[in-house]
Amino acid sequence: MQTPTSWTEKGYVCEPIPDGIDLKSEIRRLAKEKNAVILAHYYTEGALQDIADFVGDSLALAQQAARTQADIIIMCGVHFMGETCKILCPAKRVICPDINATCSLAESCPADRFAAFVKAYPGHKVISYVNTTAATKAWTDVVVTSSNARQIVESFPDHQPLIFGPDRNLGAYINSITGRNMLLWDGACHVHERFSVEKLLALKQQYPDAEVLVHPECKKGIAALADVIGSTAALLKHAVGSDVQTFLVVTESGILHKMRQMAPQKTFIPVPPEDSLESEACAIPGTESTPKCCACNECNYMRLITLEKLYNSLRYEWPVIEVPEEVREKAIIPIQRMLEISERLGL
């Protein structure tokens, strides 16, 4: 395995790609040669989703990693997703094409501060969103994703006090639909926090027949305007199966790629963030738009993953994700509990 000269302590700059190379063909060739599986989250750019072996949300990616027979796992997603793969598959080489692809939710919940919070409430069971570091998961009784959070919360007896972290919006939503009163860590996703109620209301006026699809990481004011609230996978499934033809999509805009692929006859309109310029260029399939006019709400970290970085990461088998064994041994317990409960409930 060759090591590129352009690696740095915090990441790397892509090696120059040879002129005339067919990146997609080379990526597939290298993946086959190295027995590597490419996993991609719905929030990555469309080109990555198209070349991946499997595309899914956090729950589906964890389930896929747990059963893969590949020697190398390439996680086209953010760092905590790579950590989850490594926790589940310690003998495999897990690679994230850009080690700087972190997560605002994970960063909002440092393990030392979360541990102090947990210790302050003895007798509470701890539920952590998957969007956390391995070190934070080590202080957790069970992990959840937005796909299974309600079911896992409801698997605890009503009298059991619970802590939920780090997403206050998801936690508040789960409290509202289950009648629980979980203690919530004060964290949030930088993408879902910045959706604009004002701009959503304007789009609802413009498209009165459209359904509003909202991710539960959004703020209460946005959720109150939703026709459907659900995980990324749930919103995709609903949009494809619905008789409705137009949707206002209130989650990270990467999902629009898969929505348009699976329901090309329908119209999917990204709801803008508060600080966006007004535009609908991205609402029409096949329309190209520049960053200056794009109304999409994108995750800055997911967009660090590119085809060029995927190619180089396969070529050099780097940068690898490592999880200290003492952390892995603790963090795998709540992840396995999540997978077991999800399997039992058919999620």
C-alpha cells in the first residue's frame, strides 16, 4: 500500500488525478480488486450515491456494515458513521474518504461533558442518537436512529427515567409522540436547525397541493407545518408510494437525488435555509444551478466527500478510522442492542 505525500495530520489534499481517467470505472475496478464495499449516506452528492454498493440512512448503513463480507469498508459519510462500522467490524479496514467530515451533532456532545451529565442523574437509562462519537456511545445504554427512536424509547417501561442525547429537537419530538419526559441534551444538527419557517410558509402558499416532508431533527415550528415527519428513509418511502405529485422537502438536500431517481415523474422542492438566496433552480429535475442561486440546505461535512477523494482513498487505503479497543468494547453494547431491537421489531 502506497502512502500519498499530501496527507496531513488532519486530513489530506487529493493527489492529482491522471488526465483522461474514468473515475467511476477506476473506483469500481479498485473496489473489486481490493474486495471493498462502498457505503454512502443519502446526504452525500449524487455521484457518490450512484457508484456506491449500498445507499441508506444511518440505521441501514449500520445494518449493512454488520453483515458485510468485504475486507475493506469505504464509508462515504461522516466520521461517526465510519466509527460505527469499525466498532461493528474491528478486523476490517474502515476508510472515510475525508477524515475531516465530522458531524455538528456529534461535536455538540463531547464525551466528557456527556459523562458528567449522565452521572448527575443516577437511575436514568441513557439513549444516544447514532450521531455521536464512539466515546459518547460508550456512556450509553442503547443507540437509536431517527428510524427507530420512537420504538426503542417505547421499549422501556413507562416508569423508567430516560436521558436522550444529543439532539434536543428529535428528543422533544419523541417526547411529544410517546408522552415521555426524557431529559434532553442540548445539541442540534446545523442543517436541520437552519430551515426557515417563513420560507416554508411561502412555498406552501405557492404549492398548495404539495406535501411537506420533515425530518424530526427540525425545530418545533417547522415540524408543526409537516404533513409527514420521519427519518430520511421513511420520507423517501412515503414520497415514492404517495399519490401526491409535489413535495416540499425539509431535510438535507442530498436525499432529493434518490427521490428523483425513484419517482422521476414527481416534483421535489428543497425548502431553503434561513440564510439562503431565493431560488427554485434546484426544484426542477435536470436543472443545473450554481452555489450562488442554489436554495438547497446542504451538510458542509457530507459535501467534503467527493469522487476524487473516494478514488484516492481506495487507491491508498487511507485515511483509516480507528477506535481504541477499550472504547469499542463499551460502544458496541448499545449499538448491538439497537440492531437487536430493530431486528425484533422488523425495522
